[in-house]
Amino acid sequence: MQCDKCRDDAVLFQSYSGRHLCGRHLMADIEIRAKRSIRAHRWMSSGDHIAVVISGDKKSGALLSFMKKLTADRRDIRLSAMPSGGAVSGKSARSAALKVAALLRIPCLGALSPDGSLATAQESITKIAQGLSLDDIAQGVLAQFLFGDAGRLVHPWPTGSSPFPVICPFIAVPSEELDLYWDCQGTGIDLVPGTPSREGLQKDINAFLEEYSPRHPATKFALLHLWEQLSKWNAATLPFTDTDGRDSGDGMHGMNRFCCGVTGRGS
Ligand SMILES: [Zn+2]
């Protein structure tokens, strides 16, 4: 099958847009959507030092690569890589993550521990970037909806102690496309694909969503938009108390908790 934008071979059929795309046009499409999410959420500003969490999977490799491209001409923004101790762990994953940072010539900071805190003080960091995908967000939102907790739907996860605001440029991009984004770089570094499987009720919810969404391709985007609208409009009106007794925060801190939950670092 050929790309709908050029004559090259297509690497993907985007069911929600009805288009076949080659690697080059898929990458361009992903970058447009990521930039749109960054603008819509005001996730980057002059003077930022952004630490990109790298966990040895294709999503985080894709994010580091994208962020390097995005900030290449921005002398007012500093980029670092930060190995994760979270969802994708183990020596080989860490080694692969470090290889990616070295390949892209991005300096590595101390590791992010499983509870979201930093092993060493990194005072100059202003934001942490996570490679969360559309699938991660949709699964998290649907789970909180089924758990029946309106407060946690807006502030989806109760724990997570990231000391910095968390940004997630890929929230409107499916995991499958992020895997291809990394593969299309042609680096030769073999990273693990996709979203790590989860256990219990979350596993059932993910299985349901994966079975349902091919017949209804807009479903995951609908869940993303639901979360974005609730976070923006109703964050202050729904009661929520964190497990450590703190009151609910603003939208950005809600995202912190959400990110910690869907990456397996929350409860
Ligand atoms: Zn093309």
C-alpha cells in the first residue's frame, strides 16, 4: 500500500483518519500533534530545563528524539535525559536508555526513583517530560470512570511525588505510532515496544478498550478530550483529598498524579 501523501510504501494505516502514511509523513504527523499538545497545555516556556524520562522503551526514545529536534534552535531551553526506575526496569532497559541519550548527545541526570522523587537534587530542572501515549491516557481515564470516582477522574491518581510539573507531549499519539516513530529513526538501538501490561481490573479495562476501539477509532481521543475538559473546567469544584492528606492541586498537579499512575509509579 502506498502513502496517501507521496508514492512511498506506507508503514501504517491510521484508522481514525482513514490515511495510509509512509515513515516520513507519519513522523511529520506525530510532530504536528505533539507541538499542538504542547501549545494547548502551555508546556514549554523560555528558561525551561526539561528532563526527559527515558525508560528503555520506544516511547521514551521517541520522546527524547522529538524533544531534541524541537529544542535544537532554542538556546533558552535546556534538555536533559533522566533514566527511570519505573514501569520498564531492569539492567538491559537502563542500558538501552543510556545508549539512546548518548546517541542523541543529551546529558544524563540522576535516576528518577519509582515513587517519582529524584535520587539526587536537580535544582535547575523546571519540568519533567514523560512519554505517555494516547493509549496510556485513555486507559487511565476509562479506569477512573469505571471506578466511579469523579474526583479522581479529574485528578486521576492519588499519589506521585514528582517535585516538578510533568509534561506529556505525546498524549494525542497512539503507542503503535510512537513505536514506529522510534523505528523510523534507524538508530539500530533495539528498544522494547508499547505499553507494559498491567494486572487486575486495569488489565481487563485495557483488554476491553483494545477490543472496542478498532470498531470505534475515535474512542481513545474521546477519552482524552473528556479528561482535558474536566481538568480545565471542573478541577476546583470536585472534592479530592490526596492519600497523604494534601488537598487537590491544579490541573498540572492532577497531571502529575495521572502520569505517575499510568506509568505504574502510583497506586
Ligand atoms: Zn509519504
